[in-house]
Amino acid sequence: MTAGAKSRRRIRPSLWLSVAVLAVLASFAVLNTAVAPYDALDIAFTPLEAPSLKHPFGIDHLGRDVFSRFVGGTRISFIIGLASSFFAAAIGSAIGLLAAYFVPLRAFLMRLMDAIWAFPTILLAMALAVSLQPGIVTVIIAVVVVYVPLFARLVYAQAIALLERDYILAARAFGCRPLRLLLTHVLPNLAAPVIVQATLTLGSSIVLESSLSFLGIGIQPPTPSWGVMIQSGYKWLETAAWISVLPGLGIYVTVISFSVLGDYLRIRLDPRQLSGKA
Amino acid sequence: MTGFLVRRLLQTLVTLFMVTVITFVLCQVLPGDPALARAGSEGASKELIEAARKDLGLDQPLPVQYAKWMGAMLTGDFGLSTRSRVPVTELFAQRLPVTLEVLVFAVIYALALGIPLGVISALYANTWIDTTGTVIAVTGVAMPQYFQGMLLILVLSVWLGWLPASGYVPPSQGLWANLLGMVMPAITLGSVVAAEVMRQLRSSMLEVLGEEYVQTARAKGVSESGVILRHALRNALIPVVTIIGMRIGRLIGGIVVIEVVFSMPGIGQLLMNSVLNNDFPVVQAGVLMVAVVVTLINLVTDVSYMFIDPRIRHA
């Protein structure tokens, strides 16, 4: 099909833009207080002041600098996005590999994944987030549980096909142990789709975190998370839209950038193996 | 084919069983003690709490509790809400119409926007029309739903004053007001599905338009609209059916956020409040119900896919 070649050509400018956006946001996340002009929690300014040169993103309803809070929110989003997609990918891949290799475990593991996948993301995350102490770790756990089945199914489907290949049969015939077989012969061949899916999941987990925080069961105020900021500015939409619109645009731009990057990696790393399902 | 059906049904039964176990376990780890809630509040005496625990069957081993709970669920007895003492079934029955109405309008919106956009993007592939379509689709997926809802409220109600910002008017109190109130929730909820329908249809249309039977149809003098609508679209829609099936399950999850943003008294808001109030029976019943519905929709999608596409039947 020529679609791959076409999108490879089309994707370029948007790819560089996305990489640039992610680089800026990542530097916000890493440098945090070094970039933020003020303390994200400091109530020091006139509440609801419109954006100006001194306060590019304006002042919120309590008198805090919105840009400084935005920078703090970037850090939270990146921590949660990276940690949860990493753990979801690691745990999900392990489950997928186990289910593909050890036939007796297969039905149990894959039906369990189906069962978890049957719970709507938000509902499952809600139930988990409420059962534990609210905070970053809880949000990460909730997001990981929600996305583990995605990786387990992806890895399972690919591993099943791989295990039939001649080189695997050869390795087995030479007496290769299961763990070694899976880690050195199967896993490296699955790395590409997993990395692509993890990049796409980064965006989704940032959205999920912000939704939980928006509902009041994720990151707790006054910690500056983008979801918390949108929630707190909701009441001021009419008079001071910047309080929630700017962090909302932050999420939007971040998710798009990760998805452009993921699509690029999909074409680059692995044109044939991946299906279109995100 | 029968083999596939039987295997798929058995799989669904196992998944459903696990869904009930997960729900049960999930509610065991929820904070708050139902016995304490039953006995009154913090001040209740130890004996009273113990009596309540016995009364609720919480002193028995977990598997026994699970079996009893399952048995009750199967006979349609979902218990009473610990907060309002109203039967859970009644609470859900009151709120179901609101949620269903939003869902139906969301799906209608998704199809009404997604199908034409998908076809047009495929016909004008790699032009500015296609790019605009892609931008719309990407926005639908990448922007958090609650934020889309907020922006709609900001533009359509606060600035333009065209639509009510939130709330729900039952159809009995005015059909027009009811429909107006549905516009923004349906758009917000449906945008993700619209985007996915559009993207899927675009790529399958492109594939189908290159097929030989489309060439043949053109060659024998079928009009262009006939080729597109009768020959290409019908086949291109097959993968879209799966997308819709898979996404209806996800839509049900999104309803929580939508109902909170637009303050609609549906099942999503009921679940949200029950989670915050530790109202176990309601959470249990709600989460279970949603997961069961999603599992069944997946089954129906798989089976219907088999009927639509003979290649799968014979594979």
C-alpha cells in the first residue's frame, strides 16, 4: 500500500513541530522551579488579573501566577504519563508473553485481561483512585491497571505469531530455556510495536490523569495539575477563561504531539506489524 | 462457524465471571466500613457495629459473601443504597432514560459527522479538505472530553447564548427544551467516536476505491454517486461496524465525565456521587452492570462481524 509512503512524506513538518513542543514541555517538567517565574502555590497577586507581559498566562481566582502553575502541571503530567505507560508496557508485555508461551496460563490471563478491559477506563480508575490514598502514586496505579490489558493483548497477538517462526523452533530444538527464549528471541522482535503503543499511551494517560483530577479524585489541590487547574477555573469561565483554557490547551497540544510522534515511530520502526487500533 | 460461536460464548462467560469477581474485590478494598455506616455513625457502640456486621453477612468468609452476593444479583436483587435506603434498581431505573438519551444522540452525532467526513476525506485524499478532516478527527481524540464540553459551554452558551449551559429538562416538560439540552452533551460524548469512524472509513474507502469491482462498476456506466454510495461505501463500512461496537463500551465510560460537566442526573453522576459517598451497593451494581453490558456488546460485535463479512465465517 502507498499510504505509508504518503504519510511519511506528509508527517514531516508536524513531526518537527511536535518534537519541538515536547522538548519545551519536557524542559518545563525537568527544570520546574527554575523556569517558573513565581511559586506555583504563592497567593501573591491580584486575583483574576488578565494575561500581561509580567504574567503571560494571567492570575487565577486565588491570586496565583497561572504560568508558574502550568509549569508545575507539566511536571505532574510528564511524571504520571511516563511512569504509567512504562509500567503498563512492562507488566502488560510480561503478561502477554506468559500467556503466549505457557498454554495452561493462557485462558486465565487473557480472559482476565478481557475482564479488566470491559470496565470503562474512567470507572475503573475512579474505583481504584477512591480505594487508595489520593495522590500521584494512586493515579499512576489506576492508570497502569487500566492500560495493562492493551499491552498484554498487543504482545500476546504478536508473540503467538512469532513463536511459530522457524528461528524460534530452532532455538527450542537447541534446548533454549523458556525465559531466555522469551527475553532474547521473542521480546526484541516485539519492542517496536510496544514502543509505539507506549508513546500513544503516554498521551492517553495524561488525559486520564487530568480527567481524574478534574473529577476531584486524582491529584488534590492546591498541587498544580492541569486537571486541577481546569477544574478550579471552571467557575470563572465567563470572566477569567485563561485559568482553565490554557492548561486545557496544554493537554491538547501534548497529546497531539505524542500521537504524531507515535504515528511517526509506527511508520519508521514497523510498517507491517501494527494494526490501526490505538 | 458453530465452533466459533460456541467458543466465543464460552469465552464471554469466563470473562463475565471474572468481571463479577473483580467488581466484588474492588468493593472490598473501597474505603469505609458498611457495617459502621449501617449502625449509625462514629458514635455507635461495638455491639451495635458487630450486630450490623452479622446482619449484613460481613462476618462470613469472602467466598461465601461472594456467592451470596452473586446469587442475589442473578435474581435481580441489588440491595439498598446505604445512603438513601432506596432500592438500587429503582435508583438506576430513574436515571437510565437520561443516560440512554445522551448515548443515542451521541451515536447519531458520531455517525452523522463521521460517515460523510470519512467519505469526503477519502475522495479528496491529500488535499486541504482531507487535511481539515484529519485536524477535526485528531482534535476529537486528543482533547479531553470535559475540556471540549467546557469550550462548547463557553462559546455556545456564555458568548452566543444559544444553548442552556447545563442541566436536564425531561421531555414531559417540553420536548424542545429537552433536545436543546442534549446538543452539547451529545457532541462532547460523540466526538471521539466521530473521529474514529471518520479515520477508519477514510482508510477503508481508499482501499475499496482501488479495487477492481469498483473499476468494473465505473466501466459499465454506473454514475459516480452510485459507485461511491452503492459499491464502495457499503463495503468500506464493514470495519466501521467493529469500531462502533468497540467504542460504545468506551462511550458508556465517558458518560460519567459528561454528566458531571453538564450536571445531568443520569447514571454517570449517580456513580460518581456513590463513589464519593462510599455507597457500596450502588457502585457495585453500577460498575458490574456497565462491565457486563460492555462485554455483551463486544460479543454482539464479534458475532455480527462474522455475519457481515463471510471471509471470517469461513476462516
